[in-house]
Amino acid sequence: MSGQQSPLDGIHRDLGAKMVPFGGWDMPLSYPDSGTITEHLACRNDSVVFDVSHLGTVRVVGDDARDLLQGAFTNDLGKVEPGRAQYTHLLDPDDASVVDDIIVWWVDEARFDVMPNASNTDGVRGAIGGTDVTDERAILAVQGPAARERVATFAPDAAAVGRFRVQRTDVLGVECITAGTGYTGEDGLELAVPADHAATVWTALLEAGVLPAGLGARDTLRLEAALPLHGHELGPGITPLQAGLGWVVSWSKGEFRGRGPLLAEKEAGPTRLLRGMSVEGRRPPREGNAVRLDGRDIGAVTSGNFSPVLEHGIALAFLPVDVAEDTEVVIDVRGTELAARVVPTPFVAR
């Protein structure tokens, strides 16, 4: 592997983590003393920590920063204020497909830390300007119902940061930015830690009883929560309306990039929608598997896996708008047709 490396790369390797390429980075998939299913269930029942330093941080500062982001992104920063985080989209100006889905940390009046997906950092920076400060910090996502309790043993200020709040906090004597955000469907925190302090905070988390978890569990967790992954449920040719994320678009705030073509789709109505499917048996469907109804292909799986909580397969796919919930379909997994049913999401609620 020859990708970019997290400040914690050496620690992951010392723990025996299985390292994989992801978004141009070498990142841990799972750890040998636990494995993906154990890590997944620990997040649902207690707490885990993910190193998500591969996520980008583009810092936009100045008196005009808010107006710049308002004109670029779909959501309305007028709904929030400094000290809050907001989920939003950057659209392609020509067809309104989702260039990236982003969390914006509004740190203070004139500072925004924009958090794109790993492989999209350069593209987002090209659209909004700002400074790429990804290499200056590590991002540690502490997730699960006991996450705050564990963090409180050594960083009580960080543990107290509310859901979708953002603030500067003292973590073991060093200022960090803490946000009440995550990507698992559970409560939790994300800590932006200076790179040279990351190992100290990681060690403190493990000593507090937090289990290290890799990207394998992060993916199965986000799938159970039906959270979209760029390159699967979002990306070229996929708009927020097709993905069922119309709530992330503020039509009342005025112009934003991609508004025209997205409005045209809204008025015409999307021809397909992202839907969840529950699959009989433990065999997991996979990306690209055909979804069939009455012998004809009606879509393809965008994400599929075994659900550790439900103990059967689950999947997401874009299906025609007239395919209703409870419709019985089949998914073709390498020539074997698995019985499935269209169901509401999330598959597993917090």
C-alpha cells in the first residue's frame, strides 16, 4: 500500500489491524482481537473509536465565508449558528448530481471547517476555496451509547458537547475541536485532534474501555442506519431527491450551485428513489446485484451486506417510484435469486 497515512498509522499496524486502501489512504478495516461483527455490536451496545482521519478538512475563514458557503451548498446556514454542525450537499451545476455530501463545522463567527469525503477534498476545495488542513489533525470518531461516558473519564468538556454542536474543548491539556456528529446511527462524538496529540488521545480512549474499530464495522453500521455512502448512494447521476434527501435542500434561501436542474427535477418528479430491502437468509447481497420484479430488472444494489443486529441480509437500491413498500422482489447474487422485500429505513433505529 502506498496511500496517505493517518497520524495513527503506526499504532494501527502495531495492533495488527488489517490495512486497506480507501479514498487514497491506508486505513484499518478491522482488528484481529475483535473483527468486524464484534466491533459493530460494540458500537451498538457500548462504544468504539474509529480513526477517520482520511476525511478531509477544508478551512474557510473570513467575513465573507458564510455567504460563500451559502451560495455553494444546498442546506441553509441560516438555520444554524456558530457552534453548530450541519449536513449539506455540493451539487454539480449542470445536472444537480451530488459531487459530495459534507458536514460543515461552524466553529466560530468567521471560521468554518468543511468536512468532505476522502477522495473529494480537492474537488470541494476547488469549488469553495479555503485551505486544506487535513494533514494538521487526526479525526477520532467515538460512537455508541456509552461513548460520552467513556470520554468523560478524561475529557469531560468534550463529552458534554451536544448532538450536532461544535466547540473548542480541552482534551488532556490540548485544545481540540469536538463535534456531536458521527456516521453510525448511534450517539457519539468526533474529535479533531492535533496530529502530534492523536496517539495520546487514542491511548486514553482505549484505557477508558473504548474498543478500536475499523472501516468494515463503520460500513455495516451506516448501512443498518441507511446512511448514504458517496460512490454508492450518492455521486454522478444521483441527486438529493432521488436519494430521499430532499430535506437537505433549502429552496427558500435563494440561489445555490445546481439549484436550476434540481428544481426542474423537483417539478417533474424523480423517476427513481433509494429504497431499503430486507433479504431472507444470511447470504449478503452486494453492490451491483440486479433487483428483479416479475422477472424484469428494476434496479441494482448500491450497498448490501449482512446485518449483525438483524442477522440477515440488507440492501439499498434505486427503484422505480411506483415500487411500494412491502413489494416482494428478488436479488440476483451470482446466479442465485434471494427473496427480498422492500422495507422502510433505517433498518436498525438508534
